[in-house]
Amino acid sequence: MFILTPYTTVLVLMSDKLKTNLVQIEQQNKTSLEVSGLTKSFGRTRVLNDLNLSIEAGEVLSVLGSNGSGKTTLINIISTLTKPDRGTVNICGQSMEKQPNQIRSYIGLVGHSPMLYSGMSGLENLTFFGRMFRIGSLNNRILETANKLGISRILDRKVGNMSHGMQKRVAIARALLSSPKLLLMDEPESGLDQSAVGLLREIINDLKNSKCAVLLVTHSLDQAVNLGDRVAILSNGKVGYEQVTKLVNIKELTEKYFEYSDQFKEVEA
């Protein structure tokens, strides 16, 4: 027979609290990115308007939207390049506001531009960024990543002398060096040939297997479906439509894309 005493009551309460904490910790381990109430305006144009989204570890979220819908702004905020007007960003349970340096160490970023030094070789660029992030066994890591992306033979070339597609490959290599927990990709297929796009698919699958979450911004509906586990369409500064890619085909997604065409909201005076 179980007798409830003040002492056992405390134990029960402590047990309930412990269970709650364990559930919260487990959820933090599963959720790589959580964005809540994100709002950003430029002048009187509100680009992001109370936007919410999340990505689980090992999941790929494809984000679509018309030009100016806030896709790049979203990536810039998550990567700490731009500050939001309101809202919160948590990465692997860490708050961007409270632990910005820790968050930066979790993120890999492939932006519109390669974000490389054109006067330096590919190897010099990767070495520079690798040392900046204090990556251990850097030479081996660079060689491993370069081989995966098929750029080993061109690393001695200056980035400025490379084609746009090869610059993009070096940029992807730079983003992967630190084994990120969250990879942000802004139109990564731009400038890549078909073989490189196929390689990109292999890389994303490897990242999923290592429990890295991927936020993939793209204009290609085909790539959004083929590479993503879920697809979201930005509309009016927030996620207007979201679906598991297995449950949507290109025709349906095209219809949804035009249905949720973006309309900016004016900031109230």
C-alpha cells in the first residue's frame, strides 16, 4: 500500500518536474531550428510578418516564394547577418539573442554570393575559414570535403579565376567544413550543372543521415520536392502553405505557388 506523506508528495512533484525537463531536453535535441513570431521591415515594407517555422534534426525544409517574399531575409536573420524587429530564433535549443556566438558555430551558410576571397586560392579560402572556426585536423577535413565536392584539383586556383559553378562548389565546401548542425542554403543549385545538382542531392542525403537539418531556399519547384522532406511557401511575410513533399506533386505545388503569391504589408504609422 502506497501512503502519501509530505515527503512522498515532494518526490512525486520532483519526479513530474524531472519528466517535464527530460521531455523538453528530448524535444530540443530533435528540433534543430525553431523560429517564432519573426518580423522584419525595411522602411514601410514589411517583409516578414510574425513568421513561424521549425525543422527537426535530419530534416530538409524547402522554402519557396516569389522574388521579394523574404526568403533571403529569413536566411540572413537565422545566420545572424541581420537582426529581426521582433521574434525569436532558437537553434538546437540555444537562443540567438542570448547565445549568438554558440549559434554561429552550429550554422553552415551557402548564400547567393560565394562569400569567398577572390584574390585567394580555394585552398587558402578553406584554410582561412577553417582556422576561424577552429576546426580540428583541418588539412584532412579540407581534403575530405574537397574530394566529396570534386574540387581537389582546382584548389590551387584563385577563386576569381574559377567559373561560377566551381565557386559555388567551394562555397558549399566552406559551409560543410565545420560539420554544421543546421545548413542554410540560398538557391544552392544556381550556377551548378546537372552533375553538380546530382552531387548536391547526395550531400544533402549525407547531411540528413548525420542529423544535420537543412533549410533550402529555392526557386525550383522540382528541387523543392526532390530534395525536401517538407515544402513551405512564403506569403504575406509568413508561411502561407506547408506540406510534406510525399503528399504533393509538381502540378499541385505549382497551383499552390501561384495561389500564395506574395503581397507585402505596409507598416502602420
